[in-house]
Amino acid sequence: MGPEQRKDLEKGLPGAAHHTPTEGPDGYAALPASAADRLARSSARGAQQAREGSRDGHMSQAQRIAAEVQEEEDELCDHIHHSNRAPWLRALVLGANDGLVSTAALMMGVGGGTTNLATLRLAGVAGMVGGALSMAVGEYISVSSQRDAEKADIEKERLEQLKGPAAQARELEELAQIYVGRGLPYDLARQVAEVLSEKDVIRAHARDELGIDIDELANPLQAAVVSAICFTVGAALPLLSAAWVSDANARLGILAGATTVGLCFFGFLGAWLGGANVLRGGMRVVLGGWLALGIVYGIGRALSVDAA
């Protein structure tokens, strides 16, 4: 849906006739004044009730749970979770390991087919630069598509809220059923849905219905730069270790040894940061890398340029 079509649609929605929504700093457009005012009044009533309940010493269970949900990320925890490292850990390990294995395998294949050092250097540099750019472009496209899908889903939720009280009631019930599915009794789930909706209805649906954190939308440029840098770091190890050795046999031995060291480092580091078994995770990476090197070297020997 284009911007003009969206404006035309919103003009026909309840409460949107005299207001043009503007995009807020969080990446989604604010609700029109009438809808926002209704939610603000409801939020004010909920806040007043919460204050009165707190003073009287009988704040409702739903209000307490809603407050805990909103403040969950600020609470200290006495143990470390590893799953929150998944996005950058994936970029680090995948990018660096990909750069290491692909560049080393390319150089092993070329080294198996020719003893010419200049050719090996050219192959290594081309593999490093081309691979880094390929990773950056691929990651940018992938993350951009993810971000576009997330923003489109958030916009759908916003438009549903603009359709009036009946649509808002359906969305509220949908949110309550999500909490019922997580184990809350219906009455309590309904109260929690109401309190969270009063605070920020779009964020509540984005987080609990769509699984999207509006404050943490994917950043395509960041992902592309990180992937390119990690790939380059991984590719530099085999390139720098073997591109200056004149003896062909020693060159391949040093290349294989340096690659093994890199595989161990990235494999053990990734497993440690991810909270997995370090030995198992490291050996998995090492064996996979050795397999790639062996296969490509064998192809290079079979297609040997020097023999031809």
C-alpha cells in the first residue's frame, strides 16, 4: 500500500477525518488524534486507578503483572542468558568462519592445481574481496526484507486500531486469548490485555502477537557492514599466512595449519559465547572446515594446470 492510498484509507476511518498521522521515532506512524485521545484517556484512568490502588494497598493483580511485563528488561538477573546474543553471534561466527573456510579452500584448490605464487595470491585476494561484498549485499537484502515485513505487520495493526471501537474490541480479545494460551485465566488475561493496551496498544500487539520489538527493528546497513568486516577478518588469516611462502609444499602446509588454528578459535569462541559445549562446538567447525579444504584441494589436483 502506497502513502497516498494509505492516506485515502485513513480519511475514511473513524476519527481520522481531520488528522494526518505522522511517523514517530519508533518507525511506525502515530494514531490520529481522536484514537490517540481515547487511548490516552483510558491510560490516564488506568494510571489513576493504579495510584489509588497502590495507596489503598490493594493494587489489582492484573496491574501488578502489567507493570512487571513493562519493567521486565530493567530488572537485574542473577544468571546469564545466551539467547539474546543470537543475532550478533550469528553474524560474528558465520561471517568469520565463512571468510576463513571459503578463502582457505579457494587457495587450497588453486595451490593443488598450480605452484605459481602470484596466481595463489590473486585467488586469495579475489576470494576475500568478492566474498566480503557478497556477504554484505546478501545480508543487506535479507535484513531489509525482514524489516519491511515487520513494518508492514505493524502498520496492519495500526490500521486495525483506526477502524473504530468494534475492531479495537476484536483486537483486545485477540490479545487476551494470547495470554490465555500462555496459561493465564481468562479474566486475568483480559485485565492484562486492557492495561497493556492502555499504555501502548501498538507495542502490545507488536510484541505479543507478532513477536516484534519496535525498539529493536532489524538494521540492514549495520548487518551488512558487520558481515563484511567479519568475513574479511576470517579471510585475512589464510591469505596472510600463505601468500608470501615461496615453497609450494610448505605453503600448503602453512595454509592448512593456519586455517585449522582459525577454525579452532572461531569454533570454540562461538560455542563459549553461545553457552554450548565448547569441545563439541569447536570440533564441529574444525571437521567441517577440513572436509571443505580436502574436497577443494582434491578438485584442484585433478584439474592441475601445471600437469597440463
